[in-house]
Amino acid sequence: MKRKLVFLTVCLLCTLLSVSCMSGQTEIVPEYDAGLSAESIDLGNTTVIYGMVNDYFFEQDSTLGYINNTELGDLAVKRIKDTEEKYNCNIRFDYVSAGAATVFNYAAGGAYVFDILSDESYDIVKYIGSGVYVDLIGVDNIDVFDTVKWGNPYMTMSTMYNGAIYGVLPARHPLRLSNSTENIIAVNEDLVTDIAATDPRDYFENGEWNWDNFENCLRSFAHTGVTSNEYVYSFSSLFGRFSRELGTSNGSPVFTLNDNGTYSFGYFSDNAIEAYNKAFEWFFGELSDNILEEKGNDPILSNFMEKRAVMSLIDAYMVLSKSDSIAYKMNNFGLVPVPYGPKASGPEGYSASYRAADFTLCIPVTAINYDVSALIMDALYEPFPGYETKESVIAYLERNYFHDVRDAEFFVEMTEDAHAYYHDHHHFSGMFDQFPNTGITKGIEANKEKYIAAMEQYDVPYYSTLIQYADYFHE
């Protein structure tokens, strides 16, 4: 059932609109009756401007983020054309280098720029409390609590704030959720076969992808290349991000609201600290010669694709978002999560974090007609024909990109509620990267107080909104 809960500050909205009118802005959309049937709406050949950031997580030659001249790219082109014909409108895409900043700068002057914005939430959250986006809860033609269409609350939480929901994800389009997740492990299956080792996918499938078996892989995977005669590492990774993910995969949720109203911050729990110490032991103890620690994503990806490491910690966008991604360049690779720890709930206790929800959709506060913006969003992001179910997307992935259905299943399922969580990199980025220099205990002591203060200031508004609307998210 549609719930109309309007949290947009009326004074701010009126101020922006009055400034807009004084600037001579003209209506470009005819009067719109939200009660009309969707089949009878005629937008009078108006132009709806869709702002989309040009960014690393999709190919530049693309449509709605899908590489052109592919099956999904062709479906995206057709969807745009069908939507324009159905509502008698023109959808114009404006590609910009900084979408969220552009919206903020225009809104500050009360000026119109886009009717819809698509950007990664990493940049959107910089302005999330400034009043430049519309609270989508009070907008017709979109139900933000429809988790099937607009993403489960754990994947959209970064654009929730103080009771409002400013952004959604096109969850019914294939791969739009999966693209955002980070810290998954890619496995070079050819190298595993060369050394006759156990495939990590087998451990994962059998519920045994735990710390002990991950350590077995660290011990046994390092070798001299069969054809290259070069040393091949077992694992290539950033230490900080791996240790953090190991902590949340050891029964340590980032945020827990207690019955008495207090909350716990999981990055400092005993379970998390146990995981940080285990990672430190692996990276800097007797197995250090088998691990190639790096300081950035690009060398880790190169280590994997150039067969310098059997396993690498990667981000999901590296798998198939662009034509130079892993799936386009490698014939046989696998995917597994960071291994679950002894304090996790069980084999399904792994986590998949994200710092930026790619393809997040917002409506700027200076858009001409919020209901029309939502109408176009809703139409564009209906399921593509033939891809209405999770099973159909998995079949597509296996058919086109993966050699093993287990990889396709994991790629889709890692964004589900039990696994996904938002890591606020803006305010919690330093401690984990400093661990190799400070050690675990000193690193925690140096950061705990300021991290907790940052949680209270910046992250409690996200989590409190999620908790406030838990019943509405069809749970």
C-alpha cells in the first residue's frame, strides 16, 4: 500500500521554488493529474532531462549503464524508445563528470538542471542532508518500499537520512545491485587446476569456506608458474579492506540497536578484533611470502589478470561492467566471498560491503515535476522481457560470462539482506589501512573515540531510518 509520508522541509522547498520563479524559469511539463491511469498519460512532447555521471563503474559507450551492442544494451535502447512513445515525451541524457556536485551547485541557486539523477551514492551522500534531493516517500508513481523493484534497504541505506529516503536502485534490471558490492575474492581456476588444489568454490558450496580452509589455500596455492616459471602468490589484497570484511564475516554487524535504545558499533567488537588479528597473522606472519599485499585496486586487478596471484580481493564492478573487465579477458575464473569466521552464524554468515551504491537514482529538488520524474523512472526500470526473475538473470550470467553456475548464483545472491551492508568510507577509512603500521591494538586505541563520535553524527541517521521503516520493507 502506498504510504504518503512527506519529510521534505516545506520552507526550503518554497524558498527554492520562489528563487526559481524569480530567475525566469518556465514550466516545461504540462499540468499533470497523478490520478490518471498510466496508460492515458500524455506529457505533451516535453523533454525529461536525465543526468548521469560518467564514472568508472560502467562503459562510456553504453545505455542505462549497459554496454551497447549487447543483449542488455539493446533492451535498454528499446526501453527508452518505448517509454518515450508511451508517454509522448523525449528523454535526454546529460552525461557529467560530477552529477551530485552539479545538482548541489544548481539547487543552491534555485536553478533547474535535471529531472532525474543517476550517480554513485558515494558522491550523493556528501550532500544528503542539504535539502537538494526530494524525499521519495511522498512522491507518486514510486513505492520506495518495494524492495524487488528498488532494492533492499541494506543496499539503499546510504541514501536514507533522518526519516527520509532520497535514493533508490534499479533492482529489477540485471546486475545493477551486484555492481556495487566490494571485497569479493576472484579465483583463477586454471591456476588451481595446474597445481591440482581444491577449488575454493567447492569449499563454499559445501559450507566449508571458513578460516581454516582459506588458510589451507594460502599455504598450498603459492607456486612457480608452470609456463611462466615466475612466482605465483596465493593471494593479492589490500590488508585494511580484507581485515574489515573478515571482521564483519565473523558475526560482527557494523551497527546493532539494543533494546534499551543504546547501540553497539561492530568494528570494535571482540569478534571483529579477533578477525583483524587473524588477518595480521596471515599477512605478516609465516605465510607472508605467499601473500602479495597492495595499496590500491588497480595493481590487485593486474596481479589477478596477469596470473601473479591465484586469488585476489576485488570489487564486483571489475567482473563485467566494462569491456576490459575480468569476464571479457579471462576464460576461467571463480568467485567466492571472504571466508566466514568461527563466530559467524554459519556458512551463510559472510558479508558483502559497499561504499557506493552505483546507479543510485534521485530526484533533484529543482526538478520540474517530481511525479513525472518518478513516472519516467518507474517505466524505464521495469524488468526487461525475459529477465523478470532472479533465475533468468543467473541463467544469463552463466550463459554469457561465467563457466560455472555457482559463480552466477553468488554474484546475484551476495546483495541479499543477510550479507549486504553499507560502509561509510567518508568517515571510517583510516584505521584499517593503518593496522600494518600501528598494529591492531594501537590502531584501535587511536581511532575508537573519533569513530564512535562519527557514528553518532553521521551514521545513526542512516540506521535509525532503516529501523524506522523496517516493517514497510516487506520483511
